[in-house]
Amino acid sequence: MKPLHGITVVDFSQFLSGPSASLRLADLGARVIKVEHPEHGDIGRNLYMSSVRINEESSFFYAINRNKESFAANLKDENDLAKVLKLIDQVDVVMHNFRPGVAKRLGISYETIKQRKPSIIYGRISGYGIEGPWAGKPGQDLLVQSISGLTWLSGNEGNGPVPMGLAIADIFTGAHLAQGILAALVRRGINGEGALIEVNMMESIIDLQFEAITTYLQDGGKPVKRTAHNNAHAYLGAPYGIYQTSNGYLALAMGQIPVLGELLDCPDLLKYREKGSWFTQRDEIKAILAKHLTRQATESWLEILEPADIWCADVLDWDRLLAHEGFKVLNMIQSVTMSNDLSYQTTRCPITLNDEQLISRRGAPILGEHNAALDEEFGL
Amino acid sequence: MKLLEGITVLEFSQFMAGPSAGLKMADLGARVIKIERPGSGEGGRQIVIKNLFVGNDSLVFHTINRNKESYAANLKNEEDLDRVKKLIAQADVMTHNFRPGVMEKIGLDYASAQKNNPRIVYGEVSGYGSQGPWASKPGQDLLVQSVSGLTYLTGNKNDLPTPMGMAVVDMLTGTHLAQGILAALVQRGKTGEGAKVSVSLLESALDFQFEVLTAYLNSEQPPPQRAETGNAHAYLGAPYGVYPTQDGHLAIAMIPLPKLTDFMQTELPEAYKETDAWFEKRDEIMGWLANHFRQKTTRVWLHSLESAGVWCAEVLNYAELMNHAGYRVLQMEQVVETADGTKIQTTRCPIRVDGKRVFSRKSAPKVGEDNLRIEAELDLSDLPR
């Protein structure tokens, strides 16, 4: 039995931040019912459009919403709203990522729901919190990245801002919401109380940068400076980075520079005896390394460095990764099937419980697929 | 009552992934006790960035380990180990990130811990799982980013593979560990039984890419290409990306191109009008857009685009961010204090509970700072010293 067996979640959220939280709850055994607008559904079905489609909709939607049910309801319609409230009366968790004020207008605010059901755990996500000049801004991943300072950490000095190429703010905000909801379920198991859990994308992406921001604050606000080339972390010295070789790339995490000089037969590195210089002179050290490492193939460097316990790795793209035994043994890909028999491949939950992988065979729902069944089951 | 009040976590984990999970549980009200080797303590105390120390410990260590206690014990010493076992008997959760086999050798593997305390929730973090050719490799953030394909998503088309410039895989693995542990605690509330929760950096790095991997797995297309300039997402078409303006940078998220160019008061070339072109001719279109954005200041663009409802934002650095009223109103910073009174400014937990922000005043402990108190409180002291 999965750990959240018996927990039911009503999820009004759209796009990625909220739905990624409910996906994790579903992975862990909760039953997740997406409430979607009857015409267009979760806007992630069509607006957040990847270049690949599944079932004529965005493939992203199908990754994010596997193993969920769909209940189509127009919250502006009185009958539909009454049904949704009746459904909420019978569940454990409610969550949404409407902009501030919208849930209240729709009649599903925390205050309303709590009054009906005091033990409810109510999660809400916003872009920037519910007060201040940003409160009304769209909580969109790239925009949050751009405002948060995050774009000055990746890429090289002189590159300008470099966003992280994934919806990282959405994903961490969702992860934080899931943590808060789970912790609230722990407390409810002890004292029966419900809870309000709030997260916002800006706070989550600030939390993600807690190391860099604490350093920045402690350091008297000196500007963050990436390395001139091969940057992998603005606050770490050489050799930390990815380097070109004669046939690919090599990642180097840690290693004493003179030791690397010996191992790689690169005499120019031997003069950096002073540990402090690995940070203060990292640009020139990295330049020497970058030039030197192009002389041989990745495999031959690994053959030298790995036995010497230098932390290094080949740099793989997905084609090579998926063909590798180290990947295959994880059994990370699962095939899921929709009610219309369409199957697609996606990843599984990364958490293993009691040595069992959390697998679920059910694909994403068709919009409104479960209305009739839910009407009957919950007496709506 | 705080959400995790009454829950005690023993943290054998070191560095970032495991301790970041401990930090979130501490923020949510759990009591987190680091079990550290006497003297030097956990390895993370010496992981230093920019040579910044607070006392004998790195600033980074203080960031990750605020609001925790420390119990020093030499796990190779029998008496110390006995005391630790007594601690485990009274704890709710324990976490570690030793390489596969180490806890078995010490006798603190899940089977032993479970015998000692059937209610224990046992969390373990590895680099690459416990099987296969990578199982014994060092689980380090940059290396896992490199192996996982992640480095082909950030930066531009002709750049080297570009890692995300922070320990993002460690952080994500920590959130997964916390999620698994909390779910197991929910279940324990019903069944009374503990559980083992396993996560690895590589699986978390793959989960991180779940959307784009799903796109890749279900098409005949080769792995994704980053855009030539201003790339922000390999699978999203124009205009999604970052553009230089006359005096700074502007980020533009998803919006149909004809709408965008309307608001920019410019004519969209015929060749770019079809939706399919927005992805297929992405580089060309983004280059064309960049030429336009360069001609005016960020403020001018924001004025015309934001008011029209276009999803856009200016790109800020830390100084600009922290001076902004939108940041200050969040009260995202807090001051923590070490036992000897040193104050450190850091961030707070991003999860608000019952309408309240979560603050905690306590910085990271010194190695063994809480031994005496814990021994008295948890009745470990009857063992000979």
C-alpha cells in the first residue's frame, strides 16, 4: 500500500507549479481530482505548448498530470460550484494557484472552505505573495527567474543573464507546497487540525538560492561574478566546471590544482601551490585546463583521473544517457495508458519506498473524463 | 502546534542534499539532531565558498544547518555507538548519505535500525542508486548534472554544455527525501509502522527533467537544441527567452507572436505568422525580435508590454532585487545567531503555515554542542563513558 492511500486531493491548479505538487502526492498514493474549466481545461493542455504533442495537446501536460482524474466544472456556474463544494466536503486537501483574490471571487477561499470543513488542508501558490507591488504579476517561471537574480549564476561572465533551461521556479515551488501539505497531514494525524499552506514562486526561488544569497549578504553585497569561461558555480574556484576534450566534454568537480597538473601532465598548473589562488586566479587556471584538456579524448582523461579519486564525469546527452547501463538499471522510465488506450512513456516518481519503486500505469485524464463517476461516487 | 512538533530527526547526512531535507523539517517544527564525528564534525563544515567562515565552520554550513542540534559520536567506538542506538530507539526519523555498504558495516542499516525501533522512518540518499555501474561513484552535484543530460538545456546552441550554476540537484534531492519521509510519517500515523525512503541524485535529476524527457521519449526527434541566442527553454518556441534592451535585459514568456508584435507596434513578417514557424524558425525569429528590443530601454518596453498583459519582466541582479519593494515586502531574510553570539543574515523557510511566516533564530550548532543536554534528556547517560 502506498503511504498516502486514502487521502483525496481536489486540485484547481493549472500549468506546472501546483500540478507538479499534486503529481507527487498522486505518486505517493493520494487520489488527485483535477477540477478543470469545461471548455479549455487546464491551460497547460494548450498554452504551455512544447514542440511535441501527445493526444493533440502539449506533451508537458501529459507528463505533469498522469495518474489524476479530471472533473470539468465552471466555477462561475452556481450548480457546478455547489457540486465542487460538496466534493470538497468529502476530501482531505484542496489546492490552487489562482492569482490573489480569484479564489475568493469564485467562492472557494480558505475562509469559506475552512468554515465548511475545519480539518481541510488548503494549499495555495502565488507568484509573489499576496501583498506588495508584484502581487498582481503573472507567476510565470522565466519571469520569476529573471527578477530573482538567478540568471546571473549560470553561464559565463560576459554572457549576460542566462536563465536555467527548465521551469525551475515552478518545480521547486511545487515541491515546497507538497512538503507543507505533507507536514500538515502529519499534524492532522496527531491532533485532527487542518492547515493553510502558502508558498509563492519568488520565495521558493530565493530559498533555492539560499547559499548564494547568504554569501552575498555576508560578503557585503559584492556583485556575483561568474568565471570567464567553463563556469559551473559563481562562488567556487577552479577546476569546478565543464571542459571540452578532443571528442566531447569532461566535468571536473573538485581536485587540488597541482595534483591535477601532475596527473594530467600539465606543468603550467604546478605553480598554483597556494589553495587561495584556486579561487582568486580561477580564470587563468581554467583557461590553462581548458586548453590542455582538448588534447585527449574524454575516456583517456577519465582513465587517469577516476583511479586517482578525482571527482570527474563524462558529460552525456539524453541519447547517450538512455543507452547507458547506469541509467537502465534505475528503471526510471514507465509507460502509462490513458482511458482511450493511448500509451506514452514518461518518468516515474524518484522516491523509492521500502525498496519498491512507485509506479502507476494510469496516464493523464481526458478533460472531464471522470465527471459521471465522481457525480455518483460523491453524491454530487 | 507546529506542523512537525514532537518529531525528532537524527541526521547522519553530510554536505547538502540530506541536510537540506533536515533543514526543511526543522523549519516545519521537527527537532533535528546532527550526529557528527567528534572534533571535525560533518564534512560540510569545511566546504567553503569565497573563503567565508563563521568561527571554525564555513558560512555555507551555517546556511544549511541552522536550527539544528549537534550530538558528537564516534560510530567506530562501541560505547558511542550504543548511545546512538539508544537515540535511534527514541527518534522518529533518521537520514544518511553514506555510500552503499557503509551503514551496514557500522550496524546502523535499515534492518538493524528497524529492529531497534520499528516505528523509525529511515531516509537514505545516494548518488546513483544502489545497483549498476555507477553505484559507487561519488554523488556530487556537478557530476550528476553532467551525466543526466541537464547541461544541454541551459545556455545557447553553440555554448559548451552549461550546468546550472548552483547545487540544484542536491537541493531537489533534498526536497524528494523530505517528501518521502513526510509521506511515510503520514502512513505511520495510521499503521504505526516505519519505512525506508531512498532517493538518489540521479533519479532526482531525471525527475527534474520529467516534462522535457517525456517530450523526448514520445517523439522521433533527436535531443533538444538550445536556441541560438537568449535561450530559456529548449522545447519552447519564440519568443520565449531573454533579450538585451538599450540599457538592460527583458524576459518574454509565452505569448502568440502576432499579439506580441502588435503591442510592440511593429509588423510581423509573413514568414513568421504560422504557429509552426515559432518553433521551427525560432533562432531567426528571436534574432529578429532582439533587433527590435535593443532599440528602446527596458522601462519603455515594460510600460507598453506589461500594461497590455504580455508576460514579461526586467532582469534584476541581487542588488536590484533586494532594493525592490516587491522583495522587501516578502520579509524573506532573517538573522540567525550562533551560541557565542555571532549573527548571520540568511533567508527563511519559503513555506508559510496558517498565515504565518516561519522564522527561527538559531544558527548551526558547534560539533557536540548539545551532547550533555541530549544525554540527560533522552536518558543515554547510564552507559559508562
